[in-house]
Amino acid sequence: MVDSRDTIQLNSKLAKSTSWFLGAGVLGVLLCAVSYFQDAQTFFASYLTAFSFFLAISLGAIFFVMVQHLARVGWSVTVRRTAETLANNLLILAVLFLPLLLGVHELFQWSHEDVRLVDHLIQSKAAYLNLPFFFIRTAVYFTVWSVLGWWFLRTSRLQDETKDPALSTRMGKVATFGLILFGLTSTFYAIDWIMSIDAHWFSTMFGVYFFAGAVVAFYCTLILVVTWLKSTGHLKTSVNTEHFHDMGKLLFGHNIFWTYIAFSQFMLIWYANIPEETLFFLHRGEGLWKTISLSLPWLHFVAPFLFLMSHNIKRRPALLATGAALLLTMCYVDIYWLIQPNFHQNGPHFGISDVGSLLAVGGFYLFFLIHNLRQAPLIPVGDPRLNDCLSYDNGIPE
């Protein structure tokens, strides 16, 4: 039996919190404006870092939604609406991305004609790294993501009204092609907007590395949002210990996958010892960057691995959410570590531009998340697998 608070929209009292996030976004914009006039390159680097972090969360969300439909999964139905709403935020992210178009010359040395004339390696990549093709690819990425995020949420909400089981079949079919498009677009976004900052460096595993981090960031966010909703009296009966256990297992498993990809990328570059490839780790092995490089394996893998290994942790929402919050912080540190050494070689340069960018992107991101959670029931009440989800049991004793 579903509690009535699970089948109605987010209540108005909670919706008032949107004003705080809207205010944070406006404050962030003001700080961004100040930092832009202080140092445009530092601002754009910080904004790209914050934007890529929140983009990773929504990319992980749309991946999760499509996999659930493709595999016809029953256990996740009651947490899927939250994931669908996070995925739908790709629409607002497409808008928040626009300032970065103004910073292309600040971010990418290959975009400067004088650099292209004297750099033979960049010249050899000119067929791919040129601004017209670069902008066209970027437009394709955000079009694909926005349409997928919007369509799955819209169709799921339509099923709430019609109770038509055929819509589940349709979403599963669309997910088949959607996952292919997702894999291509997310990989090339990572190559274009992160890896090509240093056009001399390349890694065939970089797209997978970004994807792995995005999925980890999403599961952390899903756990935090669902825990928050339950703490406010929503999702009272539709999300229980069994669902938290499975979310914890998925977070645990995907974080191991991130570690495997990170280690594989490092090991192959170290073993091959090709100068063009080793520069990436050389830049991150100097100054304070070395401290962050050494802390990532411990704080992004070892500590979460030991913490999440226990099934008792995964079955206690408060403890699981604490671990998810700490791991989500490390996901931001990881993206910061990917981007910022290209602009600040001696170490982190965390300042007003970083704070402003996080507030601007994060504030509007959370504002639209809560706004969209208010537009429909918090669970897909029309999904034919809802009863299977409500009666789901891992078979593990407390």
C-alpha cells in the first residue's frame, strides 16, 4: 500500500526551500561577475569545473533511468522518479552552459590561430579541433541529452495518468538507442571540454573515466535526495531499507569500477612511458597537486570501500547518506583535479570564482530540481512494476 504522501507533489512548505537555492544562484552570478572581471581565465576554468560536476550528476541519472527501463527492473521504481527529475535537469544545464561559449579562447589554447600556426601536433588535429565543428558537436550533445531527459520524465508522468503498461515497453525500446547516443555524447563531451584543454595529451580511456565518475556522483546524489525526502515525511512507505541497501550496493560497485578505470589509465600511461601521455600525471605530481593526486586513491576508493562494504551501513539511511556526501565531495575534487592543473600548475587556486561558480550552477540546478519534483507524484504511480517494488525484499536480516 502506497502512502498518500508518496502519490502527491512535494508539499508547499518544502517547496519554500527553493527560494534559498534561487538566492544562492543569484549570489553566485554576482560572484561570478566579480571574478570574471578580476581574471577571466580563472573564472571560466572554475565555471567549467562546477558545471561539469553537476552535468556529471544528471548524465549519471539519465544513464540510470535508461538502464532500469532496458532491463525492466522492478526494485527501483519508487526511486526512479527522483532520477528522472535529476535527468530532466539537463534542460537547465543546457542554459547554464551558455557562458562557457564565451570562454572558449580562455580555456583552449588550440583555438588560437597563432598557436595553431606554430604547433605541429595541434595542426595534425585540426580536422577535429576547429571551432565550427567543436560548436556543432557541443550543440548535438546537449540536444541529445535534453531530449532524452525531457522525454523519459514526460512519458513517465503520462503513465501516471493513463496507467498504460505499453509506455513501459516504449521507454525500454527508446532506452536501447538512447544508451548508444549517451555513450557517444558523454565520451566526446569529456574529450572536447576537458581533455582537449591540453591538446597535446590524449587517453583512449578518458571518456570511460568521466562516465564512471558521473555514475558515482549520481548514486551519491540519489541517496542524498531520497534520504532528504524521507526525512521530510515523503516516500514513507514506498522507499524502505531494501531500496537503500540496493542503492548502497550500486554505489559501492560503481566506485570500484571508477577505481579500476582510474588505475588502468594510470598503469597504461606509466608502462608505455610516452612523453605526450605522461605529461598529464607529471603536471599533477608537482606542488600541492601531488597531495591531491595521492589523496584520491585513499579518499575516493579506500575509505568509501571500507565504509560501504558493511551491509549494516547500507541498511541505515543516515550513515549511508553521510558516506554518500563525503564521496560526492571527492567526485567534485576529482573533476577539479582533471581541469584546474591546466591553469594553475603549482597547486589548487580555490577562491571566489570557484565559490561563485558552485553557487551559481548548484543554486539554479537545485532550484529547478525541487520545482520539477513539485509537478507530479514523487513515485511513478502508473508503472506496472510498482507492486513488485513495494514488496521488494533483499532477503537480508536486519
